[in-house]
Amino acid sequence: MTKGSGGRGTGRRRQENLAAYGFLAPWFLGLIVITAGPLLASLYFSFTDYNLIGDHQWVGLENYERMLGDDRLRSALRVTFVYVFVSVPLQLALALALAMVLDRGVRGLALYRSVYYLPSLLGGSVAVAILWRQVFGAEGLVNQILAFFGVQGYGWVSHPDYALGTLIVLNVWTFGAPMVIFLAGLRQVPRMYYEAAAVDGAGPLHRFWNITVPMLTPIIFFNLVLQIINAFQTFTQAFIVSGGTGGPSDSTLFYTLYLYQRGFGSFDMGYASAMAWLLLMIIGGFTAVNFLASKYWVFYGD
């Protein structure tokens, strides 16, 4: 290779690198302006007294100390933990059950898969939350069905004992995304394992616990982590169903809803920023625990 050709090759690589940086520039700009900038700003404001209007004042750890004595914060954490620990396992169980049904090769699989996935696209929307409030209202569809069988219903979304349950049902109903992932995982399980187990006389339940579940543990782990993170961030459903109050009696006061109330209702943005970082630490803690525990129950092909 001549000296001139080497120079041309270097210039060509430099042009290719510049082109790549040019295509990546919008992503880097979005990372800095939309993600990293607000993230660092919220961390700074969490140590200040800031009301969005006047100047902010540095208060150190005062916002975090206030959280220790905030009764509504503890109530919001309790409601959120119940929501996460109840709805996520039920959602994943339903998703896996339906994925196994569809994996049997039913006719029109693509249609069923699309129909079942649809709630995952719509479940977090305002329209579905409004519809849910009507369905579980005092004169809603649920009570009309119960009345047909002679059962007296409640105003489910306005009763403190049942309001959170309606939101749990709504989250379970959005099983489409994990179901599609489970279905893809089931398609990767070699059929020969089931055939060998059947020859040995293993029944359906035995094959499920000893073949399907171990082979799907990476998929279960992925869906578990993803759905826990999503459940902790739930906001729209509680806001619409409760009218933004978290009622009745704070029974639907999710952590994100209370954060919104403090930040944009009371304009206590410094305290809301501290709450946001506490939520980040909670989600990060649960994610870390899941990853640490995964080595004891998640089995990979290698």
C-alpha cells in the first residue's frame, strides 16, 4: 500500500466517524437536555426549599428528614407496596397461563396475540382509567351484572376497602406484554424434553414444574423486574380513578400521586424532588435484590 492510499483510508474513516457522530448527536443532545440535565437538577433541588416561583434556598437534608415524619408518605408507601406485591404476581401468572394456552397452536394465533396485547397498550391511558371508573362505579357494569344475580354491589371505586382492588385488577388486565414475551420463551423450549418426560410417565403438572418453569426462569426474571419497575411508577390510573385525591381515605394514594400532589399541588418542589430520589432508591433496591437472588433460581442454558 502506498503512502497516499493510506492517507485516503484514514480520511475516509474520519469522515465515517464524523457521520456516525452526526447521527448520534440528537441522541446525545436528548440524553443531556432531557435526561441527565433534569436528573441532576432534581438531585440539587432535593436539598433546597423551592416552590417553582421564587428563588430556592439551600436546606441540606431537611427534606429527607421531613419524610421520616410524614404520615401520608408512609400511607402512600404502604398502598404502593400492596399494589406491587399483589398485582405483579397475579399479572405474571395470568400472562403465563394464557401464553401456555396459545402455545398449544390454536387457530388464529396472530389475532389472539394482538387482542391480548391490546390492553398493555391502552391500560395506562386516561380513556381506559375513565372507563374503569365507570365500570366499577355504583351504577357501573360490574354492579349491573351482580344485580342480575340478585347480589347487592358497592361503589367499588368510592369504597376505601375496594378502591385499591379495582386498580390491581386493572394492572392484572394489562397482561399482554409479558404474555407475548412468555409465548416467545415457550416457543424456544425443545419439544424433546416434553416427549421424553411423557415417555417416563410424567403428567402435565410434573412437566410444567420440572421442564417449563426451569426453562422459562430467565423470561420470568425479565418480566418480574420490568413489571415491578412499571408498577412502582403507576400514576395515571390512580389519578383518574380518585380524581387526583388518592381517595377515598387515601386508599389509592400511590407514591407517584402523592409526589405529584406535593410538587404541583403544594408547589413544594424541593420535597417532591427528594421523594423522587427516594423512589429511585426503592426501585433500584428492589432491582438489585432481584439480580442478587436470581443466581439461586434463574437457570441459563450454559
